[in-house]
Amino acid sequence: MTRDQLKLDAWLRDIAPSDEVRRWFGHDPSRWSEFGKRYRQELREGRQPELLQDLAERAASGTVTLVYGARDEQHNNAVVIREVIEEMAS
């Protein structure tokens, strides 16, 4: 699906993993643990904490659907974002 077809409320491009981390990971499940560490570090920098807080608040008051482009449902950036948001809520 295209972004237009999804009819998204928000597109938080700034919380996506950097090209460097994304390319290093290359969707290789054997690098998943390290990808999570590197990506979580990026999520602590710049505007990411503010954007994640907003996302966590939206999730606390309703349904949030995280969209990702990877074919692997278990090893992608949306999984890390979901985990971080869940940790913020507890």
C-alpha cells in the first residue's frame, strides 16, 4: 500500500532508524538484538523522546497502528517502537 492509501493521521519520519543503523541491520535476524540497542540509543536523541512521548500519549488514549515497510513482522523498527512505548506506559 502507498502512504496515501493508508490515510494516516501522522507520519513520524523522525523516529525511523537512521540510514546507517538500518543498512547495518539489513533485516538480518542474527543482528536483531544489536539493532534494538542501536535503535533505542537513537530514540534517546534529538526530538525522538518528544515524539515518542506524544505517541505514547496517543496510545494511552486510543488505538495506535504502527506501519512499517519490512516483510519480517518480528524484526522491524515498529517492534522496537512498540516495546519502548509499552515501557513508557509502565
